[in-house]
Amino acid sequence: MIVKKFVPCIYLYHEHAVKNLADTSVVETDPLRLVKLYNENNADELIVFDMSEDDAEHEAALDILKGICSLAEMDVIGAGNVKRMEDIKKLLYAGCRRAVLDYEKEENINITEEVSLKFGADKILVSYNDPKVISDHKELIDKYVSSLILMNPHQIRETEEITDLPFYVQISQIALNKLMEILSYNQVCGITGNTINDNYKEILSLKNLCKENGIQVETFEAAYKWSDFKLNNDGMVPVVVQDYRTLEVLMVAYMNEEAYNYTISTGKMTYFSRSRKQLWLKGETSGHYQYVKSLTADCDMDTILAKVSQVGAACHTGARSCFFNEITKKDYEEIDNPLQVFEEVLDVIKDRKVHPKEGSYTNYLFDKGIDKILKKLGEEATEIVIAAKNPNSNEVKYEISDFLYHMMVLMVEKDVSWEEITTELANR
């Protein structure tokens, strides 16, 4: 059975979020604010339509899209303004998990095979109004596309008669009973459009209603009931909270049964405050929510390890982690975390750009500009190739280190972070 998803849209026009593809009335001047709201209200995915009209506006929209992808706790699907393969690449490189070909445009149909072979069919969706276009290009779509977006909600049955691919349905407004009816179609994998945008606060309630009607939706399901845990004297379980990316320990808190069940149902870390004697949704007042990535019990079932996506600071002091008061320390040789080394070197290079230092080679490169940086990067790449022909592997290490340094100078010059690089690699 296909899991049904609730997928809001952001229609980007002149750097603002507007009502829809046909109505450019501004609904939000800051699209990132909408992303935060969709994060907080359990949206499953997000579709962003780029409605820009010229190249400059398109580049500005891509910058906004990059921010959206960085902030979103859900997968982002990029759509709109696709004319050639390069445009799909830009959407994916901005951080979109998948990209959409508009089959109302002949040039989008023509590049289907090319973009699918380049990025994978799982990265490509097709949007359409008339199922006839799906029928006319069925062989192409079945081979090179993973799913569809039906822009006309009156063509659901016709679509199911043509293809076995899952498809989203864009809907403006609809009665609740009709919404449940649409979600019950076998191949409908989600609802998108203004019916979700205008009712995003009800997504969790809609998911619960779907479950009551036997419709499978994306929710956390707990493998263990509260009664499976060994509780402390206060009837609670301690929770160790860890950043899911860096594995940094952020804080320790406690859950009672209500907090545990609320965390499972909402996907946001919720504790019991022993000082205030009440439920505590982390981030409710500060905005520093903790989105659940995984919950794991220890061998004795008396402690929970939570891996989370942390928004802002975990500590009430404003520190990233609550653990910063060093009690004592023995001298030892730390095993370097490779990513931490890269981050530290990148931070030094960033600082050199902001606070130039006389005689600094890094500042020399920045002063000479992008062409000099690229020239040095090319030279170092060639040195790696030459060193690799030498039986002594030390030379390769030295040359790769030189290359990585110059690459990081380029990263600072182009405002690229290691997090963006590692995220892109992980996505691949």
C-alpha cells in the first residue's frame, strides 16, 4: 500500500511566496518563514515552484531555494522554469531531493531521457494537466520517471487507467470527505496545493483521520510501549539527546508517558519538566525545536537515546550544547574527527578573508581573485596526478592536502560550506 503524504507548496514569484501559479497575490514576503511553519506542523514533503520571468530573477529564486532546502526538515521537490538539463541540475544542486519536468512544455518532454540518465529516474517527476500527454509518452515516462504530479484533480481515474506510477494531486479547495475519497485511490501518493497550504495546521489531525479510515500515512510508529520501559523513582525515563549529523551530545532530559506518546505522535522532542511539573515541548517558546530522527532504547530499557535535528541552541544559556563546564581533563592525544579538521581549516580561511593578515598566502590568493585561485587549484590537481605515478604514497598525501587547502579557499570565495558538500555527497 502506498503511504499518503501531505505536501504544501511554495510558489516563488519576485522572491515572495504567492497564492498559486495563476494568482500572484503575495501571501508571505519571506518564504523561509513558511518553511518553518511546515516543519512545525508535520508536512511530509515540500514542492517549490519557481515562477521567475528572467535570468536575474531565476538566480535569485535559486538562492532562496537553497535556503529553503537547508532549512526544511522534509524533502524538497523543485519545479518550474525548466528549459534544459542544466536547469534540473541547478534544482538538485540547490538541495532539492527531486525535480519536476512540466509536460505541458515540449522542451521538458524532450530532455526526459537525458536528465533521467544523468541523475536517475528516482530524481525525476512529471507534472501534467491532461492525462493524454501521459498516454502519448507512456513508454518514455515508465522508463525514465519515478512519479507524477497531476495538476487537475478531476483526472484521477483517467490517470490510473493509463499508468501504474504513483502520483500527487494538486488541489485548491476540497471538502473533507472528498479529500479522504481522493486519498483512498491506490496510486495517489499525496495531496498538494492550496488545500494543504491553507490548512497546514491541520496536517496532524488529517493524518490521524486517515489512520482511523485505514489510510496509511507517514507517522512515527513506536516499537515499544511505555510499559516496556523500566522507570526511575519518579516514573520517568532519562533521554540523552544527540545531534544526528555530528553526534554531539546536546542535553539530557526526562520523559513521562505523556511526553513519550506526544513525541511519537508529533515527531518533535517533548519532555516532562521536573521543575515546572508539566509537559515541555522543546522549542515551543524559543523556536529551537528538536525534530526526531531516531529514538533508541538501551539494553536495560531504562534510557532513551534521541538523535535529532536541532534548530538553534539546545541549551537555555544559548550554547549549542548543555555540556560545556569542564570539570577536569587528562592530557591525551585526541583522535581527530576529519570533518572537524576541515571545518577548523575552513574557519581560519574565512577569518583571513574578513580580517586580512599581512604576509598571508591566503590573503594573497583572495587579493588576486578567482582566476588566480582557479589557476592554483588546477596546478595542484595536476600535481596529484604526477605524484600518484610515484611509488612513494607520501607525495600523494602532500599534494592532496595542498589541493584541499586551495579547494577550501575557493569554497570561501564562493560561499560554500562543508555541510553543503557533505549533504550533497550523502544525497548521491
